[in-house]
Amino acid sequence: MKIQKTKIVLKVVFVSLFLSLFNPLVAQDDDCHPHFKGSDKSDFEKGVEAYNNKRYQQCITLMRKVSAKNRTAADPYFYMGIAAVKAGERPAVIKNHFTRLFKLCPDYPNALAYYYMAIVHYTYKEYPEAVVQLNKYFDIANQQPNPAYDAVYEEASTYLYWSEFLADAQQNQVPFFPTVLRGASSGNDEYLPFLTHDGSEIYYLRKVAEQNPNGFYGREMADRKLRLFCSRWKDTAFNTGSQLTAPFNMEGDEGCVTLTADNRTLYYSVLRHDKGYDNCDIWYCNRKKGEWQKLENAGHNVNGERTWESQPSITPDGQYLYFASNRAGGQGGTDIWVCRRLPNGDWSRAENLGPAVNTPGNEKCPFIHADSKTLYFASDGWQGFGGYDIYFINLNDTYLQRPTNLGLPINSEGDDVCMGVTADGKRGYFANKSTEWKGIGGTDIFTFELYPSAQPEEMTVVKAQLKDNQGKPLSGTVQVLRQKAGADHYIIDEEGIIALSLSARGTNTVIVNSEGCMPRIVSGNAHTLQRDLNAADFVMHTAELWGRYPMPLPKNGRNLLPLNKEATAALDAITDFMLKNPRMHIRIDATTVDEAKAIYDYLLSRQLRTERLEYKANSALANPQIVITNL
């Protein structure tokens, strides 16, 4: 649960938490607790009695009188401090009393003095000092049973938990130097930006006049509406942007865009008022031959009848759709959900991301990075700095994992929501109205360098066209496998356009299939595959009589063994082709007999007959390969 703002903390701490039992000190004869004599002894005892009878101002007056004559005595300052707490004095007054106390007696034996001083430090956002004082409280409270200590023990534990978190964040602030994104930012307000994975377009909402009236006063008085805009990259910058035409900006409130890697399928939120109530759903649109087609509702598995669904974020291959929803069955409040693409093209029933992401509070603004595994999102339920903060988590490794707060000063005491990250993982972007950073006017789009430990895997979009040896575009599928990531599955339509989000530095295994053609298998980093996929000889070959097709298999480092997911995925694609083409034969060439036999056994397990297979070792080969020929 998030800590409350300072004003509320003061109310809780200095009114509620301190109404606990207190056992007054018994004066001892040492430097911190000298025996008082004469009238000083009488005034001290009257001050203790006044405290016990809740006459706190009288207690403070008497203890101040005693301390004026006994300047080395610590006990009067202790009573002045706790009486000031009970009387609701300003934190500065309370801090002054306890500061004098610890100056006179650094090891004062009452744990409550350290507890109260810690709360004052917390109020002033002096979190490291609060941690020190709270640890001293526990050193005493854990060794000396006392009902007064027990009464605040739980609160002290909570404050230590928060103080340690905030002290660490305060002492380890992350670099954050936002700069305005020119072109996409204007004198109007811009909101909810989405930068395409290839960086060629940025979509956002811009508040513009509904009409274009003449004259200054006409423009000022005109109603302003949020409209969906797009700016395109040209040479070295984005242009000033243009409002999207039909089918967009037609009715209701539209926004919060997400696109697949090929920029040809767009999902976004639409708030309409056509059912007798405000209904926010997720819609999508396909772009064919450069033109956006008809808007379609994402379907009943994504959108509920009377629930709020918004802020979609789709993986580059279009296979997983993340979104925020307040539907029943979640962890509480607004949660983040995901639908996966079914073989028939529909979306599966929505699944809650569970307690690794969602809390009894609210989560929203999911952004799935181009690596399809790093999720950035906003939450007011995880430990943070106030309001909503932005977090990130690797969805492939959520077991016993908590999301990571992006830290100060990216997150603040206010609401921080809706951040995106470029495909290369190096920069974040968001919309904000701020006086801290120089903008253009109103709410602008800002970008900043994301510190290394918050960066996802570096990705690059590689584009190509799937075609046959006659140059005709083909439809098909592309499977991409990367280390420490799930498989991506791209559907290629009849235009044959391929746009793959690939690891820029790691190895990608790309398996291309088209009905009636031999599969193609290539491996490498994004730069290598950009060259291979656009090479003149990268075409899909049909199964021809007496054809011979060698295909290298991806290796697991230097060795093929044990067969890794990339090798088995490639063998599965080859098997599917073989089962559809019963006249084809396979010869397995591998560096060692063990490698060749492992491949042979795997193909047998996939129901290929022994008479269609043979294998041999060839130590001269750099990579094992499958050679497919006609029988």
C-alpha cells in the first residue's frame, strides 16, 4: 500500500499513532538522568503528573523550567518532546526537543524517543535519518518488553519499510534529462504518444479547435477536442503532424494507439456513448496497400459488456494484446489483462497477469516492448513515491519476482503514467506538462535516455518481402526464436510484407513457411538477417522434381547437442513440409555421428518413416544441415 502524502502522515502520526500507553521514566543518578533537588525535583514530578493526566502544555512549561536550571539533564527534553507530540505541536518544535535530548544523551534508554524522532525525519523527507532512528527503536524494543513500545511496533515496522525504500531511492536517483520531441509537440496539448517500432511514425492525441473560426477571439472561444494525429519521420526529425482521416476521429473519444511491427494493424481505445452509458472498448484497423480499412471491434473476449477496456499494447507479431480493464475476476481495482491470438485468428479469453503485476490497487497503461517480454506499466498499488508510479518486469520470469520501480526522479509524488520505450531500448518517451523541462506549450511529448538497468533487450525491425522465384508476393508465416524469449509468430498476408522485431545483438533463428514451398531457415543478429532476408536469392522454392535443398540447422553455441528450441523448431517446420510431400527424402549431414543420430531420432519421433531418412557424419561441415531431395 502506498504511503500517504505528508499532510495526511502528520495527521495520522501526530494524532492517532501516539495515543498509546506510556510508562514514565524513573529518574536515575547519572549524567543523562541526575537526581533533582528542592523545587526542581518538585517541578519535575509535577510535570510527569501533568503528562500522565494529559495536561501536555503544563507538562512542557514545568519541564522547560527544570531544564533551564539543569542544563545537562536529558529527561525534561524527553517529556517536552512526547508532550509536544500529544499536544499536536509543529514537527519543528518536536524535532528541536528530541535533538536537544540526543545531544545530551546519545544513548537515551527509551525507545519511544527514537520512534518519534524517526517520524519527524520522515515528515521532512529525511529518510536515511529516519532509518537510523527506527533501527535504534527496534534495538531497544526487541530487548525490553514494554506495552508502550508494543503499541507502536507495527507502525514502526511500516515506517522502516518505507524509509528504507525511500532512502535508497533518494540516495540512488537515476539519470533523467527529458527533452521535448519537436515536430510531434506543438503549442497545443499532446497526450498518449506511441512511437512505431521502426521509428517511422508517432501517433498521439492533440487538443485542437473543433472548427477553424476567424479572428483571435473566435479561435480562443472555439471548443477544443482531442483528435488522433500522426507525425512522420523525415530526414532528421518528425513533421508537425496531421489529423488522421476516416475511419478515425469520427465519433466519441479515440486514442491510446498501438501498432504491430509492420505498422499495418492498429489497435486503440474508443469511448462511445451509444449504449446509454459511457462505454470504452478496444477497436482495431488494418492497413492494406497504404490505406486504413474499416474499424472493427476487438471482440467479446477483449471487451466486456459493461466494463472499461482501454490502453491496449500489442506485441510486434500481433499475437498478444495487453490492456487495462476493471472487469471482475482480477486482483482488485483496474488490472492488466492479456489475450492471445488463437489459430483461427480470434482472441482468446482474457487472462489476468496475476499478482506479479496486479495488486488490490490499480494498474494501467501497459506497454509491451518490442522484445515481447519487458512490460512497463503504471500502478498505485506497488511501493512507490505517491499516486501512480511506472514499473517494469520481465514477463518471462515472474516467479517470485516483483516489478521494479523506475526510481526517482522519473517517478514523483504525483501521478506518473503511460511511458513508452523505443525498440532499441535506449530511450523512453511520455507526455507531460512541466515547468521543469523546456517544452513548446501546454502538454508536450518528451523523450529521455533510459538508464541501463531499466533498458529491455535491444531490438531492431527488419523488413523484407516474401516472394517466390518469379517475384510474386506470397502469404505465409514467420517464426522467430531468440534466447531467453518466447517464440514470435508473424502472419504474412498476400502482400508478402515482412517486418520482424529481432534482437540487435543476440542470435535470432527465423523460420519462414509458405504453403507448397520449402521452408527457409536463417540465423544471426538483426544486421546479418537484414542482409539475408533482402538477398536476391532469398525466395521460397516450390517442391520440384529432382530438387535438392540444403538447410543448415541453428547450433547451440559450438555444438548442436543437446537439441535446443531453435533446432527443434526448425526440424518441426521441415517435418510439416515432409508430411505434406511424401515423395521427399532427407539426408542428415552433421559434424559428428552423435549429432546426426540425435537429429535422426527426433525426426523419427515426429512420425517420419525410416525409409525417408538417412544420416552421416562429416567433420568438414561448419553447421549440421538437412538436405531434402526427391525420392
